[in-house]
Amino acid sequence: MVTLTTFEISVMFLALFLLLLSSFVFGKLFEYIKAPKVVGEIVGGMVVGGSVFALLLPNLFSNIFYAFEEEGKILNIFYQLGLVFLMFSSGVNTTIKVTKENVKKYFLLFIGVTIIPILLGIPFVKFFENSFIGDANSSSAFMIVFLISTAITSIPVISKIFFDIGMMNTKFSNMVLTVSTIQDLCLWVMLNLSINIVETGKFNLVVLIETVFITIGLLVVAKILEWYLTKKNIKINKNILSISFIILFLLIYLLTKLNINIMYSAFISGYILKAILPKNCKEIEEIKNIGFSLFVPIYFALVGLQLDVIHNFSFSRFILFFFIVFSLEFIGTVVLMWFTKLKRKTVMSLGITMNARGGPGIVLATTAFSYNIINIEFFTVLILTTMLSSAIAGYWLRIVKEDIQDDA
């Protein structure tokens, strides 16, 4: 078995140390100024990456992050594990609660934040394609990614904001999180389709249908298992942590064999594990803690590391793109929710809150970039859009929370 030298191992640990330290420090700093922690963790990566460290001390940067040939591959393992734990946690936190009393409002909000932005975004695809398309040169895959970017909402970031400002389990937060869950499920299916187009070179309707049916089937199976285990009072009480990791990695492997990518497989795995393990299972929280203490911060820092706002970046194109996608989702939400009995301030808040792209926006950018669907400039634009939209939502909700939390 080929192994690393002592020098290579030590440099590897130095790189991980800098990534973790920077993401931790800036994450705490952004929490202190009441901004989303994820934004700070990405900024931390930018500081030790191409936007600051590599610019000021290029030789030292190369000696740490490009010290030997395999270092990039090893860092990519941490990157992929961070993505897996992030999407796993999103799956664990996914709860779909729709009742007869709120089904109309939830349906209108879903159409407003998903269907309308996607339809209104179609004319802008060709406008940005020449500047943003990746080396895969797939117009179809690019169009899907672009349209997803117009209509995506972050469950983890919004949940964290709700927890921080005391709005969790209010009528407003339940509406946002339920609709975001359904929305993200649809968009992950679309992203899986775009990846398949790049890998096979063609649009495959069969794969799309398979993904939809597999998703629905697994969600139903999870509910049946949850019902059966509850009815029979069967509880898994021993070795839950080890069993959870075994199931997680096995499910990811099996689902990838069914043409479902790793990112979406981790999401589905989290949802299934939540269903079959005891409610309020502390071991699930331990898995999430392991991920969010080590792998997820490194993932976000590595995202920031890749950003280069000095070269290959147009600030004017970023501003234009941000204005368009923010406006599309805001307009779609406000227009449809105006026909409900909600307060105007609540309707405006839904338009701003559903624009918070957070983790899913970052996953979209990193996944599309890794498959060469988009180029480095669009990758940077998507990450910056995610950071800015999440910060705006966080600050806005702190201002209006008392007026909107029970109006939904």
C-alpha cells in the first residue's frame, strides 16, 4: 500500500489546521455581528485562499496547499465528506407537515418560490451562458443549473436563523421550512438530471422518472418503517452510532448505483435514518456534531479557498445576476401570497426569507462546478449570491420577527 511521507503528512495537517482555524475564527466573528455562521466560514476560506493569502504570499500558499501531488485529492476527500455530512443533516432535519388548514397557502408559496422564478428565469439563460458555462459545454445541463439558482432556499441556514432569533416552531417558520423542504427535493432531482446529462451526453427521461420514483419510494418506505417500528415498539438502543455510519455509507453506495449522485444520496440517507431510529436520538445529533465540528467547516473553507474575486470575476455581472435571481423569487412569492390573508409585512418577509440560499446554494455551486457544468466565475457568483442573500434574510428577520412570527 502506497503511503505518504512524514513531510507530506505534516503539511497536510498544517493545511487542515489553517482551514479549520480560519473558518472557526470568521464563523464566530460573523455570529458576533448577527450574520450567518456559514458566511463567515466561507470568508475564512477566502482569507487563506486565492483572494488574500495566495495574493500576498503566493510561494508560501503553494508550499502549504500544493506541497505534493496527492494533496489536492486528500483535501477533496474532506471536501466530499463535508458535503455528505451537510446533506445528511439536511435530510435529518427534513419534516413535511401539511394540513387542510394551510395547504392552500403552502401550495401558493411553493408555486411562487419555485415555478414562477424558474419560468421567468428562462429568458436570462442565454444572456449569461457565454460568460458562465463550464468546460463540459452542455447547454442543457447549464440551463438546469441556472434555473435551479433562481429558486433555491436553505433549510439549514434558515433553521439556524430561526433558532438564533427565537422564531423556531412559529407559524411563519413552519411554513418556510415545509415549503423549502418540498422545493429542495424537487431541485435536487433537477440537479441530479443535469449531472446525468453531462455524464451521458444526453437528456434521459428514463433517468429523471427513475429518480422521482426512487425518491418517492424511499420516502414512503421510511414512513412505513417508522410506523412499523413504532407500532411494534421496536427500538434500536445499542451501537446506534456505529450502525448509523454503516447505514449511511451503504445507502450512499447503493443509491449511486441507481444513478443518484452522492450529494442527493446523503440527503435521502439522512431522511431514512431519522425515520428508523428512535425519536430525539442523541446519536444522530452526535453524527451531526462530528460533521459540523470538523468536515462541514473544512468544506465551507475549501469553498472559500477556491474563490478568486481578483481574477476571472466581473463584479458588474455578479450584481446583475444577484438582482435578477433575488427579484424573481421575491416577485413570485409576493404576487401569489398577496392573495392570502397574510399581513403585507409577512408577505414581504416571505419574499426575502425564501431568497436565503445558504447551504443548498453552496452545494449547487460546488456540485455543478465539480462536474464542469459551470465555470469558476459562475461558481464564485453563486457563492457570493448565497452569502449575501443569507445575510439579508438574517438581518431582516431580526427586525420584523415580532410582527410576523404568528401570522401564517
